[in-house]
Amino acid sequence: MCAMEKSKNRKQQCYISVPSQIINSLSSSSLQSLLLSPKKTTKSSSLKHLKNPRFWFLFLFLFGFLGMLRMYNFEPLVPFSTNPCEISHGFLNLDKNSETHLRLSGKSEKIDGDLGRGEEKISQQESLTKNRFLNSDSNSKTHLRVVDKSEKTGGNLGRVEEKSVFWEQPDGLGYRPCLDFGKQYRKWSGEIMKDRRKYLMVVVAGGMNQQRNQIVDAVVIARILGAALVVPILQVNVIWGDESEFSDIFDLDHFKSVLAKDVRIVSSLPSTHLMSRPVEEKRTPLHVSPEWIRARYLRRLRRDGVLLLRGLDSRLSKDLPSDLQKLRCKVAFHALKFAPQILQLGNMLTERMRSKGPYLALHLRLEKDVWVRTGCLPGLSQEYDEIINNERKLRPELLTSRSNMTYHDRKLAGLCPLNAVDVMRLLKALGAPKDARIFWAGGNPFGGKEALLPLSREFPHLYNKEDLALPGELEPFAKKASVLAAIDYIVSENSDVFMPSHGGNMGHAIQGHRAYSGHRKTITPNKRQMVTHFLNPSLPEQEFNRIILDLHKDSLGQPELRTSKAGRDVTKYPIPECMCNSTNMHT
């Protein structure tokens, strides 16, 4: 404690108070040395230290110790941070020669990411938050993704890691949507809009994706006949008991608006036609042409005013004139937009999947009815295989085709769905990182969670819509299988990489949708050629991976011409009728 006396002509004096215990512990000589310390050190005392061998020994020891620390890249003169876990801002100052990618998702203002993937969360109010899923907030998100490509050799700047090659997208070759209808098509559109005599009614059946395909063809048939289309009737699904109507799944106003210049869409028959008995056609052959449709239906439609068609699945030819192919694309990719409440929830689940980086979507076909219909076995155990075999014997009509083939022959022909073991091995061979976030779409797998164990053990970040949804979010759609399928469709279509385990309506629809929106990566398993390697236990893993990669190098969603093979659906292969680039302009 210091006491100060102040006056104009006096010098300031300071008194030091020391506890008595310290005074008593000091010897008189020590106390005297404190009070009467010399003001200067004489030159002779300094030289005396230099002549002491202990001084030189200590000097050499310290010099060697500091040199050793420098050899191991330890900077002894730089002080330690007061917070050892603090992340320096210098990690974001990457080398000027390195290639840096910034990925911005602009629905928000909060910058977040994952440190394990080279992403640092920065918020104005908090430095770092860790959540399983980030709740979507329209006013609070913007993703800043920094990936330094100079780190490919395995080194990293603290926590910046190279983005896996698995997430790289195929070259779209500049293809973009190109729906330029011909002059004659546009001219006829005016005449169709004026017609009030002919009406087409359709009843579509099956699951949501099957119904979707039939709605596309119904619009095209209405255009061929020059008739107004009554909003399609969705037949009650026998398997799931779903009673959803068109407007429960799709945005009806949007559907009408987008097709306003192509086909007149009405919600119901006008009063002038209510008493008319529609001509019903139940036996439309497969893959009929526009000429066949006009010759078969046009005269009766003009006479009776109303035509009712059922079971349109695959009835219309896949090879149509260019303008009708464009109309197919317009319906599939523009007009058939999901209802707002479905779209909102699907996009919300998408954001939760993407909150920590890119994700893969799988469409798994592991349901009991799939194994029965395909004539294949799940491979879980002998008990499960027997259940499927017995079900197939009791209901042989469920077997879709090629009833004379054995299960082994079907598998070798690539006709069986991939089970969880097959999917796991395929993803590993294609380079999917172990920490990849995976969304799986589809019904409950036969065998329950046990059927998914081989996949979830290798890739622990495996989620479906039930895992992502908050309590109560899916409850309004509990008994609406078509709506739940639509949610699966949205999250899968929005993914960075998509892969179906088996062909089918949903896989084909999403493949075409992803191609139309920029050829985003879509893996098409080459089951027929890879199955023999899957069945070869002596094949080393490295060689197996090399073979599988080579088999799929051209099956990753690259642009592919529909016309390269007859009978291809334009909604799966939209080039060349619905997409064009600078070297391939279609009008």
C-alpha cells in the first residue's frame, strides 16, 4: 500500500507496508540488503560472472534446448493462446494459389458449416453450435462452404478437408431445357381452346409415380383428340387404401395455368354433358400411336361428347412426334407440381439433410410385395426366403413376368432388386465416404430394421423421412401413401447424388427430372454385369472396386440421347426433344 503526500513544493513520498510475518522471517543482513541495494553494478562484478564455468554451461544448455525446439517446428517465442480450443481466423486465409470453392445457399443470413468438412459456422450471436439437424428458418441461413483443392495429398489446414470425389457432378455438356413448339402446334392450340364439345375423362391407378405417368399420357391424348381434359380421377389404391384426390397431391391451379395454351383443363363436366353416358374404353393396346387414337376414338367422341379411359399405363407410344414429346416434358417437369403443403414439408426435410453438407438419396425396393412380384429372394435368412416362396406359390398371379425363370437365373439377368449388402458394397466401391449422409426412400423393408443393418453399420448416417420429421409433422399424412411417396420424391430429387436399388416408376421419373434440371449425378446400377463379381468371394477388394468403378463410369447421369435406343421414355431421357445445347438447337 502506498500513501502519497502532495504539496506544491514537496516531492512525493511512498511508504511500503509489509506484513510482520515477512519481516520476522528475514534476517537482518537480508533486510539491510533490501533497503540499501546498490544503484549500479560495477564492471568487476560483471566480469566475475563471465569467468564462472557454471554460467557458460547454463548458456550452452539453453542454446541447445532452443535449437532442438526449432528443429521440431515449435516456436518457443510465440505465447500460447489463452483458449487452446479457439480457432484462429487464419484458417480461412487460404493460399492464394489454391483453388477455393464457395458454395452459397441463399435462403438465409446465418453462415454455417461443418468443421470436419472444411466448413466453419459463423454467427453474429454465437460462435459454434452443434445440432443433429438444423431447423429451417427462412430468415436465418446462408451456407458458406470452403474447400481448398490444394489439399488433395491428404494434408490439411488444421481442419480443412478435401471434398470427396464421390460428390463430383457429371459434365452436362451445356444442355438446358428447350421447349420450343412448332408453328403448326401453336396454331392448333387456339382451335382446341375454343372447342366445348369434346371431353376426356381418365381414371389412373397404381402408386403415386405410376399415376403420375398416366396423367402425363392423359394430357397428351387429350391434345391428340382436341378434347378438354377433366381433372384425372385417382383410383383408390387397393394395397394401401389411399383415397387421395388429385388436388391432395398436386397443385391443381398450377396444373391448369401451365397447360393453359396446350390443353383445356376443367374440374368437372359442364351441365350440358352431365347426362351423357361416356364411351368407356378398357382395352387400349400397348404403345399405340396418335393415328391409332384418332382413328379409334375421335368419331365416337364427336358423337357422344365424353370419352372415359382407364388403365393408361404404357398405352401410349414412347415414340411420338417432337411437339408431343415436348408436351410430355412440359407436363412432367413443369405442370405436375406437388401441393404446397407437401412441397413445404419435402423442402424442409431436404434442408435438414443438407444442413451438414451434401447427401446421397437411395430408393430402396425391399418391401415384401417387391420380392414376391420380382420372383427374387431377400437373402436375409432361410426363414425369410421360405416366407417369400410360400407367398408366391399361394398367389402366382403376383409374379409380374418370366415365371419360367428360377431365382438364380433372374439374379444373373439383373432382374432382382439390390439388397442392403449389395447396396453397401456398391457404394463402397464407388467411393462413397463412410461419413456420407444418406436419405433412403421407400416402404418398410421386409425383415424390418434387420434388413438394413449391413448398410447402416457401414454408413451410420442413414435416415428416412420418419427420422428427419419432427413429432407431428407426418401425422396428417399417416394414411396417405401417395403423399408420403411424394415427400420421398422431393427429398430424393433434391439430393446431390441419387441411386435406385431397382428399376421402377419412381427411379425413372427422378432420373429424368434430375437430367432435365442440369444432369445431376444419378447412379444407375449395372446389375447384369456386376452380379458375377458380387458372387465371386475370391476377388480381392481392390480389384473388385476397380471393376465396379469401370462398369459405372458411363452410368453416373451423363447426358444420353433418347433416340440411341428405341422405346425410351422422353421423361427419363429428355434429350434431344426437350433439351438442347449450342450445337443441338431444336425448334
